[in-house]
Amino acid sequence: MLHLIEEYLTGYPAYAGAVTGHAMNLSMFLGPNTLFVVIMALLTGWAAKTRNPGAIFWMLAWAAGNEFWNFIYPLITVPAHDRPSH
């Protein structure tokens, strides 16, 4: 959650709008990010409650997948647009 607050306060929605050519209003920013946090919380609760290897795998896979794209997107867009992401 802190990362989402940091992204919003440092201007990421404006950057994403400039890069994609489509404005990113608050609901467009919060919708997918809220969904990510809710899914992460549910998977974490499932893994913590059951200690099931499958639950732990899906929790880690969800987190790793999102962190991967959170790394790749600026890796591509920052050099392509010659400006920092936020």
C-alpha cells in the first residue's frame, strides 16, 4: 500500500498518461491497484492460515509477477521516452 501512495504522490498517473496518451484519473489508478492489494491480501491470508505449499506458491507467484512488471514497465518506458517515471 505504501508503494501505491508513493506512486500517486510522486506523479505516476500523470507520467503513465503522458506515455500512453490516455489520461489516468484517480479511479483508473486505484481500481487495478486496489484489486492487486485485495488479491495479495487474500492469498497471504490463505497461505498463512493453511501453510499449504500450493497456497504459498500462488502467493509468491502473484507477488513476483506483479513485481516483475513493476520493474519491466519503467525499464522500457523511461529510455523510450527519455524521462523518469516519477
